[in-house]
Amino acid sequence: MSWDLGAGLDGRVALVTGASGAIGRHVAAALAAAGARVVAVDLDEAAVRAVVAGLPGNGERHVALSADLRDLDAIEQLVQRAVAATGRLDVLAHVAGVIKRVADLDDVTPADWELQEQVNLRATFFLGRACARAMRAGGEGGAIVNFTSQGWQSGGFGGSAVYAATKGGVVSLSRGMARTFAADGIRVNCVAPGMVESPMLRNGLPAAQIDGFVDQIPLGRFARPEELAGAVVFLASQHATYITGATLDVSGGLLMY
Ligand SMILES: NC(=O)c1ccc[n+]([C@@H]2O[C@H](COP(=O)([O-])OP(=O)(O)OC[C@H]3O[C@@H](n4cnc5c(N)ncnc54)[C@H](O)[C@@H]3O)[C@@H](O)[C@H]2O)c1
């Protein structure tokens, strides 16, 4: 095999969830810049259309879809709509996620639990499975990149133990899917952001506590949202063809494993 610096994503189709979020919009842009045709998905159709309109290349090459990932029927329909619009599916970048921070674990409600479990963990299984079916039907394998969090290993900071548990589940699930789908040439990996400058980081946390986090990050700052996109492109690319079941720590050294 001759060495080619390209990502090998030219003409490939990548479905990106959470595509109008802080990180997801950069993941969509990076995959489009690498040559992929992007199917961008989020809750709000207008927001996801705006992201698609700004993608590198021709905005019309890409597709904007809205779906609520809490809804299992909507997940199945989403994958069918994506394949109907583009004819194939090669990459899933599953970025969507939610956090419900509480000051005290006594304040966690069943609704908090259900929301985080459904969006962060349950959707990862049902969406990943539906995408793997579509990839298998395409006959050329594929790559799934799920989003976990430093919380999968740390247990979470700032009242986010439930969120952390769902993200731990994402790692276990990704490893199980990696083993199962390997026979079909489908790789499954995780990106684990540390602390990313974003509304998700700041929501519900006092400024002093946030400053305290920075002191523990060897690189001395939070990630910029776009700094997560390269990890996704790498794991989806031809440079990662022997990587599956891995969790890539993108935490500025906050955690090292
Ligand atoms: N921001 C951070 O510091 C940080 C740290 C660690 C991990 N992460 C993870 O990175 C990913 C992206 O985070 P972000 O900072 O971009 O957050 P964000 O809130 O900006 O983006 C998340 C996106 O998911 C979408 N979403 C939420 N519920 C949905 C549902 N039911 N159906 C469809 N879409 C839904 C939201 O609309 C939003 O656009 C998440 O999985 C998050 O858990 C973020």
C-alpha cells in the first residue's frame, strides 16, 4: 500500500449527530473538508440547515435532517432517510449528548436519569446498530465514532455522576460493538473529550469551580470545540484501519490513560 496523506473519505457519506452543537458543527465541517458528504442531524431543523449551508464544498452536497434520538422509531427512520438521500453510509459520528448537573446527588430525578440514559446511552446502541446494518448492506465496512467524556473514567465532576455512568456505558457498548461488527469491516471507537469551552461545560457550574478545573489540565486551558474534530476524522479515516474498540483521550492531559 502506498502512503497517502488523505483521509480516504472522499465521496464517503458521514452521518453526524449533534451537528448544530458546539463540537458537532466542527465535526461536520471537518468531515466535509476531508471530502465526505455529510448528513447533519440535530433536534432543530433550522439550526441544522444553517450548519449545512456553511459546510465547506457545496452546501447542496450535504443533507440536513432533524430527529429526536430519544425516539427509537425516529432513529430507524433517520438512517433510512439518510441512505435514501445519499445512497450509502460509511461513517457515523455520534456526537449528540446531554448533561443534567445537580448540586447534590439527592437532587437527581427519575426524569434526569431517563433523559441522559436515553440520549447518551440508549441512542448510541440503537443508532449504532441501525447504521451498522446500512454499512453492512453497502458491503464496504464503515466506521463509527461515539462520544464519551472524561467522566467515563473520572466518574464526573460537579454533580454529573449519572451523566458519567451513561458515558461509561458508551465506552463498554462501543467495545462490544467493535468486537461484534469487526467481521463486517466496521470499526467502532470513542472520542473522550476532557473539558471543552462550551455551554455544556459552563451550565450549572460556578466560575470558581471552573477555574479550579483549568489548574488541573497540564495544557493549561480548556479545549476549543474544533480541537475535537481532528480526532473524529482520524478515527473515521484510512489512517485508523487497524484501530477498533479504542477510546481516544482528548483532555489536554487532564486524564492520561
Ligand atoms: N462540552 C464539553 O465540555 C464536553 C466534555 C466531555 C464530553 N462532551 C460530549 O461531547 C458531545 C458534544 O458536546 P457539546 O459540548 O457539543 O454539547 P452541545 O450541547 O453543544 O451539543 C449536543 C447536541 O446534541 C443535541 N441533542 C441533545 N439531545 C438530543 C436528542 N434527543 N436528539 C437529537 N439531538 C440531541 C443538541 O441539540 C446539541 O446540538 C456530547 O456527547 C458531550 O457529552 C462534551
